[in-house]
Amino acid sequence: MRNAELAKQEATIRDLIKNTSAATGGDLELQSHWAKYLCVLVSGYVENSAQVLYSTYVLKKTPEPVAKFATAKIKQIQNPKPGRLVEIATSFNNDWGTNLDAFIDLDGRREAINAVMDNRHLIAHGKSSNITVHRVSNYFDKVVQVAEYIENQLI
């Protein structure tokens, strides 16, 4: 990840994942709570990556009034599932949307993003979630791949 803000957020999440076992002393109930917290952080990363990457692109490529308008709209992106990410990419360039959709379809990336967002919704509304730290870690790897792909499209 070239974007410094997203790289920092990624490093923070990776450190938390790595340190979960030590922080919880092996207590499975505490690990379950950490998994939920991590899932919320990962869902925030999905949202932030879309907002930051597309806003940065707009700020570099458009006149100030257009950039101001577009970044205000981009900041309204919330809980983006794969279809929404593809929709945003397509809004910029049809090929970007098509290619992003194809990339997300590979290696369980679509399922990972959907699982993160679905579990975040359950967690936020106090419902039961079967999320684990191991699952969150695997999902996060896939989420980062998608963010990096988007970043590379915008170069």
C-alpha cells in the first residue's frame, strides 16, 4: 500500500491481530470479543480505503471546485460491499469497474468483504456473530488485496 494513511491503518490492524493471543492470555471468550473489534476495524478499513483512494485521485486530477464536490460525495461512502465498490469504480471508468469486479471474484475476495460487512452489521446491532480472529485475519488479507488493486487502478 503506497498511501501512507492506509498503510498506517493496515499496520495497526496487523499488529492487533498478531498480538491478540498474548493480549487475551489464551482466553477464548476474550479472543471472541477481540475478533468482533477487529472485524469492525477491518470494515472501517474497507470504507476508508474507498474514500481515501478515490478522494486522493480526484484531488490530483480535477479542478478545485470539482474536487470539493466529488470528495464530499466520496466521503458519504458507508459500509461498501463489493457491488458498491464496483459501482464506484465504474463511475470513474467502465473498464475499472469491470476489471475490479473480475478481481474481486477471484480467491474469495467477494466473500471476504461480504463476510466482514455482514459481521460488522451483526456486531453493531448486538447480534450473534461467529467471527474469529483467524477468519478476520484471512478476510483482512483479501480486503487489502482489493484496496491495493484499486490503488493501482488509480495510478
